[in-house]
Amino acid sequence: MKTIILCGKLFTAEDEKIHKDMAIVVEDNKITKVTSKKNVNTKGAKVIDLSDQFVMPGLIDGHMHCTSNGDTKRIADYYPTTAEETLNGVVNLKKDLLAGFTTIRDEGCNDFEDVALKKAIEQGKIDGPRMITSGKCLTATGGHSDSRYPYYLEPGAHESLVCDSPDAMRKAARTVFKYGADQIKIMGTGGVMSLGDEPGAPEFTYEEMKAALDVANSRGRMSSVHAHGAEGMKIAMKAGIHSIEHGMLMDDEAITMMAKTGTFLIPTIIAAKAIVDNGVASGIHPENVAKAEMCIKNHYQNLKKCLKKGVKICFGTDAGTPGNYHGQQTREFALMVEAGLPPIYVLQAATIRNASLLRMENEIGSIKEGKLADIVAFKDDPTKDMEVMNHACFVMKDGKVYKK
Ligand SMILES: [Zn+2]
């Protein structure tokens, strides 16, 4: 079946240009031609007329948590069951897809629910984006996402795999792959939404970090590190990490290292912003709000330095964290522009740059002959006003239309 999409404006993400009066030819699930409108023969083809819209590649969220709902009270007093988390994922992933996200990377859940959800999407049982999964995260005792279940439930009940030695890290990384996750996620420093840890302080020694990353790297798998503090970022980079998440307390040396090693950075501005904006009144613990305020303070300034130095800044939202709801994480686009990143750079972050982050640049991330037909459209040109990104009008994933 041949489908022709007529585009008002077209941003392919292959370059920084916005093209006018173009057409995209889709056959089955692939893009087979990108050409001027006047060059296409619509006879016998299905025509989708987006002549009054801004068309671009499907969005990629490089950091989110599909099983978390954005509940502001959750950390304080409630842990959902695996069944509840899985059902959250079904609902959230559909919201993400309809918001324009055709591919996402899940950055960790409690019980490998992401692996099951990915399978269900691939089998066509539920609708959702293409998924890259992390399964359970690796953390240290008392570290970020080492949940405080009652002591008598230990050592079985943990939100993450808790490791306190290189051997434990090696075993945990192998366990994550054993249960079907695509990559490993390591909590390299304390975090905002945990209690009693320090976002600035590293959680793991170089030897511990290296043990886990050797497992991932030797298998050609990706890895990401939750790291706010500069020291934790540097330990992870020396040990061979693939991407740094948050990086909100980075220093100049960490910025230079990211640029030099080509390590990707996902700034997740919206995560800290949503916690600060919702505040204690919404039920978030005062310690968490205070840490978010501290983390966001110099973030914009540092991101400008990253841009100047040539750090590869990607797009990720941490959707699912308090006040940061699925389907609304497109608000990150306007925040990245507010931080001083050029609009086209930000659109490329969520498309072609994120595709290279996920090592999928040959399949997704741009509108190009031979790539998968992941195509979305918005009412107006987002480079003039990023708020446009909050309202996707058209979503095609893998050649199938989900929103029109
Ligand atoms: Zn996260």
C-alpha cells in the first residue's frame, strides 16, 4: 500500500532547513521517497493532506519512566504493586504515542514491567511507542531509588538492584540483561526524589562503575547514569558510560570531558521544574523540593556552556516523576529553548540526535528514504513558538496512523 503525505512545512532533521511544499511517500512501514509535491503521482495512492501543517520525524523521548504516573504523593507514603505499575504503563505509553513520541527509552522501573510492555507493543496487543528498556536500575545501599521498604522485608524488596561491590555490580548488570532489558541504568549519584542522599555525591567507586559498564560494553549494549554531581559524572565517563542523565551539578571539567569523550547528556529540565513548581503544597516531601531547587539553580548556565563546547545534548523528560505527566512531557521543548538552546537544535535533539544516542540512526530520527515511517505533525512552526509542540495533530508510527 502506497501512502503520500503532503506537507505544508517539512523538517526532515537531516539538516537545519525547513522545506516548503514537499511530499513524503510511504510504502508499508518505510519512507520510500521525499520529494517536491509537484513530483509525486497520487494516482492509486492513499493521500494524507497535511498541507497546512508542520511535519517532522516522530519524537524520541530519551529518558522517561512509563510505569510512573507523575503522582506528587507517591514517594512519601505509597509503593504500587507490579500489576498496578504495568497497567500504568499501558495507559502512559498510549498517551506518549498520541503526544508524538514514536520511540522512547525507559530509564528504569521496579520489576521489569518495561520489558513486558515492550513485548506487548511489538506483538500489537497494546498501542505505544517503540521502546528501549532498562529493567531495574543499579544503585548502592541508601542510594537513589534504594526504596525504604520496612527492614523486615529486606533483602528481597527493592525498587532497584542494590550493589555495594564490583562483584555485585557485575552480577546486577548481567541480571538486567538476563531478564530482557536492552541497556543498564546506574544511579551514579544521589538524587532529588530520594530521601537522605546527596545529589552532589557519587554513589559508586570507579571500580564498581567499571565492573557494571564492562558487562554492558563487552556486549555492545548501551548504558546510562543518573548523575547530578560532577564527581559522579566523571567516574562514570572514565569507566565508559554512554549517556549522562540530568547532570544538574556539573562543573567545567565535566563539560570538557563530555565534549571530549562524546558522551551524550540528557538535561531533563522539566523534572526539576515540575517538582519546584508543584512544591510542598502538592504533597512532595520538603527535602525533595529543596534538592530540586538546588539542582536547577545553575542548570541553564551550564547547558549554555555545554552547547558552546559541543556536548551532544539530547532530549529526555523523566516523564512519570512528580508533576511531570505522560503526554505532557513535550513541555521540555519550550524549557530547552528557555535555557538558551536554539529551537532547531532542540528539535534535532528529540529526533536525529536521540536516534544516534539510541544507536538507531539508520532506522529512525529523520525523514529520509529507507527509514521507518515515524512521522508527526503540528499546527504551526515550532521554531517560532515551542508551545506548538504540546499539541500533536498527526502521529504515524511504523507506517500506521494513530492520530489524525
Ligand atoms: Zn529518571
